[in-house]
Amino acid sequence: MSNAEELAKYKKLLDDRVITQDDFDKKKEQLLNSNESTGLTTDNTWLVTLLLCFFAGFLGIHRFYVGKMGTGFLQIITLGGLGLWVLLDLIMIVIGKFTDKEGKFITR
């Protein structure tokens, strides 16, 4: 269920006087802030990040792409942690646990 659908559901509950205005406001605030706090996907696409990691991971290009400049430079210096760091990043991207600079997940 999308945030808009869930908000509409709570609005109906408010109109039917099942919940209070305070409860509705709290839920609305929670839903509106969920993009920032729960780490939903970013504009960076999963496929681009995956391909960058697979083909140029030893240079940390995928980390630069998602805004992680510091660790991108470290991957250049260490050649992707001699491949181990790149392998870990590749696995994290595939399972949807790789994050950008802001902590938002890069998922499909």
C-alpha cells in the first residue's frame, strides 16, 4: 500500500470519527517523513549501481555514483579492497541493502 493510499485510509477513519485528529496528524507526519527516515529508494537506479560495481567496482565508481566520495577514494587506493570490498558491495546491491550517502537504500 502506498503512502497516499494509507493516508486516504486514515482520512476516512478520521471522517468516520474512528480516530482523533491528533492520531491522524501523527500518522500523516509519520507517512510524510517515512521517505527520509526509513531509507526508501533514491533516484539512483539499482541497475546502474549494479553494473558500475560489476564492471568498475575495483575503482569504486559505484560509490562515487551514490555520493560516497570518501569510500570511493579508498576503493581506488586499495583496488576495491583487493576485490573483497567490491564483492561485498556487489552482494549488498543485489540483496537491496546497499545505501547512498544519505542512508537511503538502492533497490529495484
